[in-house]
Amino acid sequence: MFKLFTKSLLILIITVLIIKFIDRYCIQDERFHYTYNRVFNKKEKFDIMLMGNSLSQTDYNTTYVDSVLNTTSINIGGWAHHFFLTNAIFQKLIDNEYSYPKQLLVIEISPWQFKDYDEEKLKFLQMAGLDEIEYSTNYFQTVNKFFEIKEYPKVLSSTIRFHDELTDEWVKTYNSLGYLEKANANGFQLNDTHKLDDNEKKTKLNYYDIASQYSKKINNAKEIKIDDLSEKMILGIIKNCKEKGINLLFVTAPALYMIYSDEEGFGKMKYIENLLKSNDAKHINFNLVFNSINLTLDDFSDFTHLNKFGNRKLAPLFLDSITSMFSIKKNTVNAQNENEKIKLPKFKNVINDNIIGWSRVRSTLNKLNLKFDQDQEVYRISRNTNTKNSYIQLANNNTQINQDYRVSVIAKKGDLDNYLGLRIVSVYPNRADALFNLDSGTIRGVSKAGNFDNQKANIEPLGNGWYKCSLSAKVGDSKINVILGPTNNSRKASSWEGVTNDNNDILIVPKSLRFEKNNYKENKK
């Protein structure tokens, strides 16, 4: 009997060892596996580290951040990761001092991460994270949270999980890991161009008004407590980071599902915000600036995730937030090299890049010893007065009546201020205006008057503090003038060229100034 028991135990041990060996070649989420191991292989150190769920992969444009700060960022969050799983990964991190981020740890947090995951798809996605974590109290705590005992075999082994398609999984794993290693992947997915379809958009046509009410709904909501164990985990993360000297920032990404939350969603968000605040933890809820960074339905790949157009809009604010909240200093020495990663626009339809023909109304144009994109000249526009209107004008551009036109220019904040005004104007009072904040990368305001209509504005980060600023409108006349110039935050969009009491300045790239018929459908507001 003893021999039979010993033989059975030996066979069991050998079987388990074989299965665990095969597990190494059958990986459910290769991207997470690759970046997780980059963090913990003790061969690399990273400046900025993100963790959480899929929002930490798609919404924070670290390519832009790294280009400006000359930092290296990595993400070890995965699709649909519950906060239990995020906490288990954090505990692995806190036990490995070598792997601590050098400058900042960013953790995505939202009410959705504290729900009970009953759907099979959501439970399945937790397995990918569990595959990477060593057996521990946190591991089995997470397993027990989501799975019944009868499900343990497929949770504990990817080989058992994919036994019906093992060969295909081996091939997929081999090919994916080869690609990720070649690309030196950092765990982010920032180039998704997918947009909501027309039917999806129809359900959210009032998004702008809904987003404008978000702050009020949070303030008026009745707090709804999250479970005690999750709260203990949050407090443990805060405490550990303080003790280990790790800069910690909790973030809540902008999402349509967030601004359209129900009472439970608003109540839990309020509870989470107050919990973090009462424990001196830094937190940014980017849903509060949904409209101010000009997010539209075209900036989302679904109701949850930003696409590449959306994460580029969020990038300047994310950058400015982390540099102002923590001792992360911008290093611009190598920032321009990032132009190889962020493709800059080719200049077509230039209306008049010969600045000799530009009308200067109480303004000066000075060429700088500076190049944009290696070969494009940069000029400084400065106000000559602080008691009268001031601007640059390009006159008599032909248009077709009742058609949409767009003016765009690449600009950067100056030494004295950081606001750019743009105007499309015909016979007074017919015009459209936009006011851009070149420091935060946001739109201060958009306005129209007279027979102009359908006014829209957009600002797109290009790296190293440069932005492409655009204003479009349906024009009511056959000739228009383009007006632009520096201003400050004392002016409204409709009168940005007026008296500022300061001699403001901005930088522009003359060859980027374009005026064209507007055929694109993005950036509706």
C-alpha cells in the first residue's frame, strides 16, 4: 500500500512538473508576460511605471512623456485587471527594491476595478495576470475571490486551460514573444485608430453636456463604500510607498462610461476620492477636464478607452500634472529626437509662409536661432503694446460661401506668456475665434459671430512643447482674413486680440500655417 501511494505521489509530482514546464511555452497574454518580466528581471530600471487595468495601457501617452522628459516608462497593468490583481502585482514590486520606479509609480483606479467579476470573460482575463505571479497569500486571495475550487486546475495551469488548442497556443506564444522582444515592448498600446461607429455615437450625442455635469454629480453623490479588503489594500499601497520613498499617483482615466455613471458609480468614485485625500495620497480624476481638453466621441475606440487621437490630447495635461506634483524635471536635451516616433505633419496648402507679406498690427516677428523638425524656421511673435489691440493678419483668402474651412499653425509658448489666439474673419462682425493654452495643451474657448457657424477647435501635441492648433468654421463670405497672435488668460476667445496689460509672445513655425477647405470629420464639438 505504501509503495502504491509513493508511486502515485511520484507520478503526480512528475506530471505537475511536466505541466509547469509546458506552461512556459503556452502564455495567455504575451504582452503582459513580456513587460512583467522586464520589470522583475533585475536587468533594467524604469523611471515611470504604470499599473492597473487596460486604461493604463491605452490612455497615457508615455511616448510623448518620455520624449519630453527623456525618461523610460513601462506598464505592468493588463486587460480588465481587478484591483485584487493590481495589489498582488504591487506586493511583488514592493518586495523587489531593485525594480522600484526611479521617479514615479502611477496606478489606475476607478469603481469598476472593485466590482465582483462574475462574467466568464472577465474571470478568464484575470488568469493572464495570475499566470505571472508566484504562489503567495495575495495570489491565493485573488484566486479565491473569483474562482470555485473546481476551476482551480485551469487557473493554476495555462496548459490545462488551453489543452484543446495547445499547438496553436505554442505557435502564437512563440511568434508574439519574438515580436515583443524585437520591438522592446513596454506594455502600452497607444496607436489604436479605431473610433466609435455611428450607432454607438448616437447613444452619446449629449456627451458634452453630460461631461460638464460630472463634477457636480460627484459632489452631490452619496458616498458608497467599497469592500473592507479592497480599502485595506489601497491603504497598504499608500503606506508602503511612503515608507519606501516611492512617488505614488493614483489616476482615473477619462471614459464615456465614467461620465455616464449611475448613482452607484458616482457614489463609489466619491468614496475613493475622499479615501485617497484623507490619507494624503495624490489623485487626478481626468474626467473632470473632459471638455477642457476637447475630448470628443472621435477620441474613443469604445466607451472605455481612448484611441491615439484621445491619448494625444490627454498627454500634455498628464505630463504637466506629474512634473508639477512631483520632482520630475523636464530634460529637453534629447527631446527633439522623439520626432522620429511622433510623426510630424507635412506642410501643404501653406497660405503664405513669406512673412514679408504678413501684416503686423502692433506686433513684431523675429527669427530665432532655432529649428523645428530640423529644417523649419521658428519665429517669435511679440506684442508691441499693452494698451491697444495686437495681432498678425494674412488677408484676402478666397473661399466658397457656406463651406467649412480650417486654419492651422504649429506653435509653442513664449517666454512671457503661453496663449495663442486664432481668428477666421470676413466683414465685421462675421468671424470665428479660438484661444489655446500652449502650456497645458488645452483649448481655453471657441466662439463665433455673424454669419459664421459650425466652429470647432483642436490642439494636438507634437512633442517638446510644440502643438498643432486648428480652428475651423462654416464661412459666410467669399473672402476671409486669418488673424493670429499672442495673448493671455485675461481675454475671452471672442476678443483675444484686445488689451492684455502685458507684452505677450509666442513661437510659431511660419511654414506650418495652412488654410484649407475642411473635409475631415474629426473633433466635433
